[in-house]
Amino acid sequence: METVLTYEIVKPAESLPEALYLSRLRPLKPRALPLLAQETHRLAAELNPLGRYLYRRAEAPFPHLLLQTWGAPRDRLPEGLLLEGPKILPRTALREGALYRFYLEAAPLKRARPFAYGEEFPRWLAKQLRGAELVNLRLLPIEVFPLPKGGRLLVGKAQGVLRVRDLERFWSVLALGVGRGRAYGLGLLSLGGAR
């Protein structure tokens, strides 16, 4: 009888940072706008020293890039861009039971398919926000994001209020992002204090 050996590769659980670094990258001159628009992923990657980051392009009140990293971002920038921050969000700043305003742009599906946005997205989001519960949710119009090699992602935008129930689980969601398309600037969960 022949003995067959099987191997299982087990990756150690990645430890999460004790703090997140929140920065804003904005153009100083109008001619830097195309650089910010076309090179967002490369810029975000170059600014992050530890390889873990989330980002989102924003237009209001002016075009800029929001960046969340696991360490202080590098300050070497292309000419015409300004890095504001970082603001440091330590894990200890969040409290179980506390209410937080949030904003999120996320892709719930791998590929675009018929999707009952008003019904399916809230259920999907509630599952994704492990360690938190939705208290108030407002869905913004869905968008279709074209992918570079063809195909597209459906992007849901949501804002509202959530309550942290389990800080450790929620910190994981905050640090790692929500949904698909993180390489395209999706999945960054922005928090603010609830009024």
C-alpha cells in the first residue's frame, strides 16, 4: 500500500494595525488634475510604506484623493500635489455602543448582473459591516464602473449611521475595506462622529 502525503499551506493570520493614517492628496495647480485622475492607484501605492491602503477619489469641495494607510504615508510627491495630514485614528478611539456617521462606495458583485439595488445592497452591506449594525441608511444612485480590461462593476454608494457592537470585528472591516474593487478606489469606509 502506497502512502500519499498531503500538505496544507496555512498562512498566519495577519495582524491588524493599532492605528490607521488618514490623509488627503490634492492638486495645487489645475495642470496636476489629470495626474490625480489617471494615476490614482499608482499614487496611493507609492505613498504607502506598508503595502496596505485604501483610497477613494472625491470631487467635493475640490478634486482630491482620500487615502487610508496602515503606517504614516511617504511624503515624496509628484510636482503639483499636496499631501494633507495624516490624521491618526487609533483603535482605542472607537467605542463599542457608540454611533458613527459613515460614507461608503463599494462593489457588492464580481460582475454586473441584474441587481435589485434597493433591496439587495442594504442586506449585503449589513453582512459586510461585521461588528456593527446599521441604524440609519440612505442609498445614493448606483453607478456602473468600467474596468480596464472590459467588464464593469456595479458601485453602490451609501451613507448613514452605524453602531459599533464588536470593536475587534469592526476594526477589521475598517482596516481591510468593504466589498470588491479596492484596486479601483472602492471599499474605503469613512467615519465621522454622530450628532
